[in-house]
Amino acid sequence: MSGDKRTILVVEDDPLSMRLTVDLLQANGFNTLDCRDGTAALETLKASSPDMILLDINMPGMSGFEVHEKIRQDRRFDGIKVIALSASVMKEEEDRIRKAGFSDFVPKPLDTKGLVRKIKEYLGE
Amino acid sequence: MRDDLEIQYRELMENANSIILRMDTKGNVTYFNRFAENFFGFRQEDILGKNVIGTIVAPADLSGKDLRAMIDDLVHHPSTYMSNENENILRSGKRVWISWTNKAILDEDGRPVEVLAIGNDITKLKEAEAQILKAKEAAESANKAKSSFLANMSHELRTPLNAIIGFSELMKDGTAGPLNEKQKEYIGYVWESGKHLLSLINDILDLSKIEAGKMELELGEFDLRDLIKKSLTFVSERANKHGISLLTEIAGGVGTVRADERKVKQVVFNLLSNAMKFTPDGGKIGIEAKEDAGMVKVCVWDTGIGIEDSDKGKVFSEFEQIDSEYSRKYAGTGLGMPLSRKFIELHGGKMWFESEGKGKGTRFYFTLPFRAG
């Protein structure tokens, strides 16, 4: 049965936020892939194609914006929804996320039930 | 007679408490009064016949402005320099600022032959001006530093809160396995406190944005009736539980408004939950909206504990909460009311309240223009 499970790639530098998101997704029946930074995420995407990506915006090294741009430049990933996660709620950043063309934006601290509902909607479940 | 007059004029110019000089169309000094001698440190015999450039005017001022070109232009077009402020230099090398009045002296054919210049020292004024500008820039950069500090702080606080709220939420929901009653109770407190801390951070950020003049309204059209009805559903469960009846009265003229929906919702919700907080079981809470003097006037009233005269000054103060068994039971952030009033004021409305005293209930009002912005 595990073959039917949808896979979600989580890109997040904060270890506790990563653990929370991964445990939440697994508890709700998803497979997860986890990457601590943008470089690792782009590397992972070469070998596997997740159904969705949860992408933290504020990361050391490559920011979520840069990672998103690189993903969008590659036609192979056209079908993958990318949801931005950010602990910054400044309006400037939210506007920038909306403009950058992410599928959606979810603020941190996460509303765990809300996030699961949103993911299921996007995956048509 | 004519000689007398000329002597009088000469006396006047010599003894005036202003710099008075004349120069020809090449910029060479032809007259230099006593005040100018004392001020610049040049004797008449040192300066007469010499050019102003190199004596009382440096080739360029400290900001790099070409004064040689300015003098050249001035002697040919004195009328455009009738009132002019520029930097000058004393014999000692000290730079000064002088406010000049320049006037062309014409020959019989009306051609300019000389310029009469009368000047007053404004160095101190200029220095004060520069200091004010510096202070203003310092204040602006401090304000910017404060804003970016708050933005960073808010981000840094949210990251650990993500773990606190998120993990306690998973435990509370049973995702991490079954809990006994006490564990459920305790983890509930962790979750509620985390949420409380989050609203505090949000409110502080909003208040500081308002103080910095950076809070912008996101104006849009929406139906105020719908907003009021939706807000009531948020408190209806708690009202039912405590036997509190909710009453609504919206007049026909109240409908679509142009305002910041999210902020108006926050205000209405805040007033309703405050009313709930201070109304004992079995009481009544109501919300009314009607047109009044070209604005929408909304009133949230309750039959609760009321506000004593001695507490009335605290209602819109930051971090002041009126102490009562009710407020202790449902602690807020202490920022809800001041923030609500500021949101309304940003729209161009007003907020106030009436209470006849202890046990007599409270009526909160706010007005909102039909079309803000």
C-alpha cells in the first residue's frame, strides 16, 4: 500500500521545525523527503520527483526564493506545487512571496490541521 | 547740498552693522566698509582693487560648488542674485555663510558697471540648520533600526513558537498517542500559552508599525452586515455555554463599505470577546449598526460588570488591564483595545465607550466612514 502514498519534499533549516513538519505529514499518511538547504533540495530533485514541496523562505545560503526560481526554470518540475513557509509576517515579504508565483503561502507557527487540509486540497484528495 | 547728502550716505555705509561692499564687473573690490574690514580681517588698502575670488570668496565652497563661476555670473546678472546665500572665507581661512543682497549699479546708459552687495553673517544659523538635519537623519536611522529589529525579533520569536505550538498541537490531538487527563490538561496549557504569546507578538508588531507610521490599510469593499454576522459565530459557542444571549440590530442603510476588512474584523471580534469576558453567565450582549452623520456607527453593548470611573482612563492604555475575576479568567494581551482604537482612527473613524458604573454594563462605539481612504 505504501506505493500509493504521496511524497512531499520538506526544505527547512531549523531542525525542530523540520521534525514537526515531517512528523505531521507522516502521521497524515504522506511519504516525506527532507533537505536542510536549497542545494540539497535541488540535488534530491534530480533523483526523485515529489508530489509537492514545502519550502522555507529564510534559510542560510540559498533563500527559498532562489530555490523556487531554480525549480521553476526546470520544465520537468512544472507539475509540482511549491508552498512557501515563513516565520516572517512582514507585509513586504508576503507580497514578495505572492509575486514570486508560489502555489501558496503558509505562515509559521504552523496551524497543523490547516496545513494538512491545504495539502490535501492541492493534491486533490 | 549734494555733497552733504553724499557725506551722510558715506557715514551711513561706513558705520552700518552690515557688510557693505562694491565690486566692478570683473569682481574687483571698489568699496569695503568698516564692518567688512573687521569681519573679514582685511584693511581697505589690502583689498581695494583685488578680486573677491582669492580674498573673501574661495574658488569653491566646502561642498565643492564652483564659486568662481557663481561670482562671474553674479557680476553680469546681479538681478538673479538679488537675495543670495553663499559661503565666504575670512582672511584667517575660516569659512562663513553670508546672506547677501546684491544690486546692480548702472551707468548713464543703463549698463551695469558695479554691484553693491550688503551681507549679514548667518554662519550660526547654518550650523544650527545642519545640526537639526543631522539630528533628523539620526532619528530616522534609529527608527529604521528599530523597525528592522522588530521584524527580526518577530521572526526569531516565531521559530521556537512553531515548535511549542506545533508539537503541543500534535500531542493535544492525540497524534503522538493517547494521553491521560492530566497530561491532556497540561499540554493544553502549553498550547494556549504559546498561542497567547503569539498574539502578543503580533499586537506589539502592529502597534510599533502604527507608531512608526508604517501601518497601511488594505482597502477593499465588503458587506459590513456579513462581517458582523460572521464575527458573532465566533463567540456564539461560548455564549451558549454561559447562557448569554446575543442580540443583533443592523439598520437598513448599513451594507457595503470600503475599509480594511481584516482590521475591522479584528476590532469587532475584540469588542465582542471583551464583552464576553466581562459579562457574567445569563447576561446579554448586543451589536448594533446604523448610519449616523454620514458614517456607520457600530455599538457593542453588554450587561456585564461595567467600568468604574477610576478605571475609565485605563481602557485604551497599552498593557493596562482592568483587574477583575473575569479578566483573570480570560486574560487578553492588554493591547486589544489600544490597537482597535488605532485601527479605527487609521480609517478616519472614532472609538469611545460609555458605562454608568459598576454592574451597569458597558457600551463601546466606533464610527467608520462608508468609504475610507
